[in-house]
Amino acid sequence: MTSPVAWRPDGTPHSPLFGDIYRSVGADGQGGLAQARHVFLAGCGLWPPDTVQAAPATSASRFTPAQPSPAAPSPAPSPEPSPLAASRPAPGPISQTPDAADPREATHSSNVEGSTPLTSLSEKRESTHTAWSDHPHWHVLETGFGLGLNFLATWAAWRADPQRPARLFFTSIEAHPVGAADLLRSAQPFPELHDLAAQLAAQWQAMLPGVHRLVFEGGAVQLTLCVGDVRPLLREIDVAVDSVFLDGFSPRLNPEMWDLPVIKGVARLARPGTRVATWTVARALRDHLQQCGFVLERRPGLPPKRDCLAARYAPSWVPRHLAQLRQPLSACQAADRHAVVVGAGISGASVAASLAARGWRVTVLDAAATPAAGASGLPAGIFAPHVSPDDGRLAQLTRAGVRAMRRRCADLLVPGQDWADTGVLELPVGRERRLPAAWREAALAHAAHPGLDSSRPAQPDDAPQWQADVARQRLLASEPLWHVQAGWVRPAQLVRAQLALPGVQWRGGCQVTRLSWHDPASPPAAAPGTTAPAPQPAAAHAAHAASAAAPQGTGPGLAAPAGSPATAPRRPPWSLFNEQGQHLASADLVVLAAGPATAALVQPWCAPAEFPTHRVQGLVTLGRDSELDAPGTASDPADPQPAAANAAPTPPVNGHGSLLRAIPGDQGAFWCTGASFLRELPRGFDAATIAAEHQVNLDRLDELLPVTAQRARRLWRAGQVWHWHGARCTVADRVPLVGPLQAPEHTTRTPRRSAAATPLSSAQAGHAASDSPGDEVQALSLQAPWVCTAMGARGLTLAVLSGELLAAWLHGEPLPIARSLAQQLAAHRFMAGD
């Protein structure tokens, strides 16, 4: 899927694959950035009229209409009223011309001549109102990422605009991603983009087919790069977009990028007022856009190109597709929205961090007196991707998880002390892990392949401490693997760092045993001796509509926009109680992330078979790292490792079991190996069980690293090891449970009820029946708890990603993984009728 870039002597990037150049360069070297600003940003109203000299306007008589151009109709009603139309002037229609092979298409492959130098960002962006001004968030869709110049230009424009949205989402589709070096070289002529390009290149790893989330500006800027063919990937996007950049190689050379199915896919994601911009005015593209409900505008092009194209989505019909697009749930739009997360482990803390970053006030409740008291109290663990010959679901999911975990650790933890991206050596003892064939072939040929950025055959210099063990595995015809982006982390440190973020409050000693939900549209219960006021369905409906019409609050500290109607104090619908019936908290949203204890809390909403989690217990064997190499243990004549090798950082080893070494601890550096797996443990971890599980761990270590296992066994016999044990929560398909328990797509299903799950009120039932399916989805999704659990043995790899996925679902944001993959994590996937 990768694309080579040929750089011409004048600096023009050329694609041998398509026989076209990526962009115009210009005699002054500024043509590419000028095109991004003039054609795409200005064409979508995101950049003020610039100083680049436009081409002379063509005479109107040259454009002979093939059919009358439709007038711009009034925007159709939308399930999610949007203020976008007020900031978007309606452009005039474009006349159609019966051009066949338009010779102007060749100007995309020409240098820009006669353009005036670009002024600086500060000169151009002083107090200028643009389409995204004062909006809480903005979503740009691009077909054709190329060398990333449009993204970098958009990011720079966002940075420079004092009226920018709090969050910028940029979703781009690219079938043939280039290398990081080409991204940097492309930005070289533009000094203002150097820093941004360096940040982009630093996260540009393993661009394999699928969806990749890259995060910048502390999460305020998110790039969702979809690698693969444009048609299927457009179907993976299920949220509306505000701006569209149609950018690809010439329609003559790359017609699939511009055909009618692609434009239909773009129109499916548009709402009334969404703007489209492109550099080409090809007749076929204009016909496709008009057929799909866009009103066109011919704009002056960038010299020597005479014209470029802008369009606005204004169909003459009611666009039904808006009801199928994900919308932010109404609770996300409250000014003071409060979430309660039950469970202070790695899952709960990750959810809390993701919600707090989006402006939630989050309370984390846990039965224990300290955070990370359960499985997340593991002294140290590994995060690493899974590999398989077919690069299947689990491989794609864990790669995304590693990327998210690395980003969160880099933001919050001290490298070398709390975590390290050392890489991880996998020795496939007893269970062969093979790379996809294309990756192996590229590695043998010493050729580049994006998969090798993630995992590749191990080389002697990857982990010199384990060179003898790597050689031993190769003698056994196994393929040792090196996971490039993997590493180790101390989970409790990450839990505490996330719970310490602004907006997050942790409360220990709070064991939640019961949840209660009430209809937020119904009046409060009457106090004893008083009479409750009668329900007012009309008022409840009006309040719900006003809440749905409010802009989505996705940035920390966002206030309601000026002119918003005042609302009465809200009554949070959720209440949480302990075993004694004491009220612990109230909230707009409840997320259950209590590991094995989650199953008991969800029973009012689903039967045990519909939430088939299992409790798996395990023990880890630990010891002082210095003692593992002490005289008497490291003097074995069979030990092939030179003492000097121990001076280098020692990467973890994974396989059937694992070993981590030189992990900083409160009492000095330690090593650990394990963990064991126990489904039933009636006597608990008594002395006999502990001894047996130490033996299991050391037996596995003997298969993995026999020399090191001999040393560890001596220490165990001498009483110089200790243990840690905990319980994980897992599910049969080894994929986490994330999201609401009620299936959003099955809006006619009657959920399982009990006293803790109140049925829909008459006001809600009437509203759901009379309005769009999206409103009924919101009602059903908010009256059941959300969950984030069943991480199993991959909690350190998947917890941060799962928290981000849950938050994106709630807020109607682009998902950090492909929609089809995200659906396989749905918490309701085992429920009847799904």
C-alpha cells in the first residue's frame, strides 16, 4: 500500500504510481501551501481572502449550461440542528460546460507562476471571522492525504485563529501513504510548518491498512488517517463532517477517486451547509456533486489554473442519512456534565481521563482504600501488539492500543522510571506467532514495509542480552519477533497520574452495590406529606429539544454560547448507593469499569449469559534485579551472556510467559515473571497455592529463557523471591466490552427491566415515536449504564484505547479505530437480539 515519491530537481514531488505530481510548486517555492490555503481552506470558508494572485475571471459566455442549475434551496430540517448555516454565506451556482477532456486539468501538474509571496499567518489572521469561528468543534474530511500539506495548513490555520474551535477533527483517506521522510521534505519550503511536520512525522509509524489516530495539541487536534481504498473507508465513517477537501491525482489518471460512488459517500456524511472544495472543475465531478445535492460555485483558480470549485450541501430533499449518523448524546451537551466511573483501575482511570479531557466533571468511586488495588496493582507489565499471518482483528486492535498507550504514557509519566518504550522481544515458545507473508518477504529483502515499523523478525542488535535465546529459538525453527513500538509500564503509576488530572476526583472506600436511573423529564419525587406536580410532557419535550439543539461541548471549560436560553437546574438521572443504602453520588452518566465486580452491577439490565465475563486470577514472581546477576547465580559456565551486556537497557521478553528486568521500584530495581492463570481458587492464595504458582511461572520461564530461569529458581529456593497476585476480568472472545449495554441500533427492542431500570416515560415514548431514530437511540442509550471492562491479559495494551473509544461514541466524534472493528467491542454484543 505504500507509495514511493520521486523528487524532481526543482523540488516537485512526483508519484511514479500515478504519473502525476502531488502539488504545484511555483517559481517561489510556495505553490503547494498557496493551493492548500486558496483552494481548500478558503474554498471551505476557513481562510480569509488571501493575497495570492487569482487567475483572470473567464467570461460567462464560455460556460454554456447543459441544464438549468438549481437554485439553492432552504436547508432541510436536521435531527441535530446546527448553527453552521449562519456562518456560511450561500455561494452562487456554477454554470456547466460540456467540456470533454478539459485541458486545464493538466495545470494541476504545472508550476504556479506569477503568484505574489504569501504573507505571514499573523498578518492574515487578525480578527477574521471564518466558518469555524466560535464553534466548539470542527470536522474536516479529506479524500487523498498525499504528503499531508492540507492537514498541516489546516492545523496551522487553526493554531493562528483566535476564534478557532476548541477541537479540530481531521479525517483523511489515503490508499498509498508515503514515508515520514517525505512528509518532512514536503514541508521544507514552508518554515511555519516545520514544527508541525516534525510532530506529524514523529507519530508516523506502521501506516498499515485500517484506521490510525494521531493526536496533537494535547488532544485538541486529532488526525484520523484511514489507509485503504476510498469507497469502503468512507463507509467506516459514521459522523457528520463540516468541510470536505476533495484532493487526489488528476481525474484522468485516478478516476476512481472522483466517481459517483465516492461523491455519494461524501454526501452521506454531509449536513445542510457542509462545504466542499477542490482544485478540479472536471465536468463529471460537477455532475456528480449536483446529483448528490450540492450547489456549486466557480471560483478563481490559482495561476496558471483559471478556476477551482467550491460547493455547499443544500439538497432539495430531506436528507434521511442524518438519522443514521452518530450524534453526541444529550448528556454530553450539558454545561456542567457529571460522570461517575465505578472502578479505579487502569480501565476506569483511562475512561476518567478521556471524559475529563472533553469537559466532564468525573468522580471515580472504588471500594478499595487506594487506587489500582486490583489487577492494575501489577508491579510492572508489558504493552505490545498481537501478530497473525492474516493481520486480523486482534492484530489491528492491539496496534491501535499500543499507539494510544504510548501517547498517554508520554504525556503523563516519567520515562525510564514509570514506563519505557524499549521494544519487546517475543520468543514464540509453544505457540508460533508469524508475521504476514508480505512483511516477512520485505524483511528478507531488506525492503521498507509499514508493518515492519510495528513488528519484524528479531535481529541480534535488538536485544543483545537475549542473543543466545534468540539463536536457540531459530535452531528450533521458530521466528523470534521484535515489537518496535512496545514497552513496559508500571500500571499503578499511570492510574494515579490519570486520576490526578484536572476535572477528576477519586473517592476510595465507596463500594457501589446498586444503581438507580430515573426519567430526567419527570418531576422529582414528592416529599412525604406533599403532592408531586403532574407531569408535563410538552415542557419535557421542549427542554429535550433545546438541549439537543445546543452546540456540542467538547472542550474543557466551554461555556454556553451567548444567547442560549436559560435552563432550569437539571436533575441528574443516575444515583449510586452502597450496600447499606447510603447515597454515594448522582450523575448524568455512569461507566462501570470495576473488573470482575462489574457483572453483579449490570444484572438489572442484562442476564448473566448476556454479560459472560470471567474472573481469572494470577500470580507474578518477583525478585531484586541485582540478585539475579549476583555472584553465585550468574557464574554458571553455561551462561553465554557476557557481563557487559547487562550494562545496556534490558528489553522485556514475551512469549508463553514473560520476563521484565531492571524495573525501577520503591525498594530498588526488580525483575518479575508470570503471570499464572487460575479460574477456580476456593482456598485463595494460601502457602501451597503460592508455591505451586511460583513453580508454574518458573517452568514457563525455563521454556522461554532457560539460563535466566536457572538463576531465578535458585533465588526461589533460597527464599529470595516474593509475589503479587490479582484477578483479571475477561470474556470468551478476548475482546473488551466497551459502550452502552443497550444496543443503539435496535431501537425497537424492549430492554430487560427491574426496579433499578425505569421504563420510558410517556413523554419520552411520544418523543421517540414522533422524532428521528437518533433521539430514541439517545433515550435508550442513556438509561442503561456504559461499561469498559474485560480487558483480560491485554489491559495495558487496550485500556487507554477503550477509554478513548467510549468517549468518542458518547460525543459523536470520529472513532479511533474502524467502525466495523469498534462494533466488535460493543458491550451489548452478547445480549439477546443483537
